[in-house]
Amino acid sequence: MAEDSVLLAAVSLLSAAQQAYFAKQVGNARMKYKVIPPSVTGSPEFERIFRAQQNSIEFYPLFLVVLWTTGLFFNQEIASIFGLVYLLSRYKYFHGYADSAKGRLSGFKIGTVTLLILISLSVGGITNCIIDKYFDLNIAKKISKLFL
């Protein structure tokens, strides 16, 4: 069973490494801008880096839930591809925000759209599973027969 989810696990592990990288960047910024813990205020440069990391943490549970739900109930490969797109968008967001407040916007927009796609695929996959299990009607199979 575990090998059935290997791509989801790989993207999840990569996302955890990204979260660690963002946390390390905050630590580096603390040293550079002399912001002593537990303080979270300081120069605008530090505060942007800190907020970028905090925002990434705030979205992280949502990302993991929809990544795995999409992978388990819709398609692991598609979920993993969108997961990687999301991670790239977070990287772009983080570094854009570190440069300027407006610099975060393109990464944020790409990430939001990606999450909405994953949510939609999750809902579709779960709905299909419920309909198939309780009403013996697999909509996904019927749709795929139309195209194949």
C-alpha cells in the first residue's frame, strides 16, 4: 500500500524540507537584522521574511490535506504535479516577499489557483467515490469511456 502513495510522500517530504528552508531563512534574517527571539518585529526587511515564512506555515496544512486527498481519491500523478507547482509558487512567493511586499503577489496568485485546483479535484474524487460506493455508479469511468 505504501508504494501506491510514493509520489505523494515524495512531494510531502520535499514540502517539509521547504518549510525547514524557510525557517532557516528567518533565522539568518534574525542574525542579519539583529532581531532577538522571541521578538518578531524589526526592520521591514526582517518582517517581510518573517511574514513570508508565517504565511507559508498558515497554508501548509491546507496544502497537505488537498495534496493527499487529491492523490488518494483522484489521481496520484496529477496531485503530485500540482503539488510541485505549489511548492514552486511558494518559493517564488517567499523570495518575492523578501524583496518587496508587492513581490509576493505572483507567487501567491499561482499558489492560490493551484490550491483551488487541488480542492476541486479532491471534491470530484471524493464525490465520485461516494457515488460509486453507495449508488454503484462510477462517473469517472463513464466519462473516461466517452474520451477513449
